[in-house]
Amino acid sequence: MPGAPVADSPERNRTRLTRARILEAARQELCRDPDSSLGDIAEAAGVVRRTVYAHFNGRAALVEGLVEDAAQALRRALAAPQAPAADAVAELARFVLAVWPVGDRYRILLRLAPQDLGPERVSELLAPARDTAEAIIDRGRRQGVFRTSAPPAVLARALEGYLLGLLDCVNAGAWSDDGTGTATAALIAMGVHGDSAATCVRGLARSEGDAA
């Protein structure tokens, strides 16, 4: 018979917590200043610089750690159990409401992408959300609720660019949203009437608030 799972040792737990604290400090410091040094991040995390290097062998590894965290958060958001949506309109709105907080939390990666990440890595990070959006858009077109002639794959890319553009506006201080405005605008871009889009998003936001 297989043995019982071995509990993490106190040392392993401390290592995991320290790594998480460094990543959180990096996220906050890089949001404040994308050129923050590892020394700045170590100070913000309350550790010495060599502790940062014990977990990450440089800035690139630290940014990659943030990418991995973002990817895990995105997968969790997409996998969260949801009540069945009545149609693709509600499904797309729910999708945007789910992924927007993840994008907002890790939006600094957009500024770091040109110098620390390549376009392939960014595309890989966003692939699960892009695939989900494409499937929803395809269903919406077949249901007749998304009135647009562009193919679903093209529309999914357009939606991705739209969301990334708004997140970059948040970085620049030109936009602030809890996801509801973004979700409403996304539905309108797919051909949903403005009033219907706003009503759908308000209803979803209200039901999620009641559930919380």
C-alpha cells in the first residue's frame, strides 16, 4: 500500500513563503518603478540581496517567476466552477470579469515584456484565455448573438489586444475599472446592443457579489 503523503518540512514551508514574499515585493516594486533593482526588491521584501539570489539567479528569473504566478492565477480563474450560462453573451461577460482581476494584478508584465520577455512567452502565457475566448465567440456566432463577420480566432485576438490595451492604460493611470466596464465594452464590440450588454454585466456582477 502506498504510504501517507509526507508533510512539508518547516524549512520547505519557510522557503516557499520567502519565495512568495520576494515575488510579491517584486510585483509591487516593479509596478512602482519598472527599473527597480534586485536590491530595491530585496529591501521591500525584508530580506538581504543574497536571499533573492538564492531563489532567483537574476532579474530574468525573477520576472519569469512572476510570469509563472500569473499563468497559474489565469488557469485558476478559467477553471473556477461557474453556474451554466444561459447564452454566449453571459458566458463572454463572465470570462472577462474572471480574467480582468488577474490581468490587473500582473499588468506590470506588459511593461516588462519588451526587455525581459519575448513575444513567444507572452503568447504562451495568454494562450489558455485566448482559446477560451475563441470557443465562446464561436458559440455566440452560431447562436446568432454576436453579430460580426470576422472569424472567431480573429475576434479572440482582437479581444486579447483590447484587454491588454486597457491594462496598459491602467499602467499609465488613464483607466481604472473593476472589470464591469471592460466586460460591457467587450460585448458591445461583439455586436451586442449597449443596453443589453450593460444589463447582462450588471446582473452577473450582482449575482457574484451576492454569492461572495
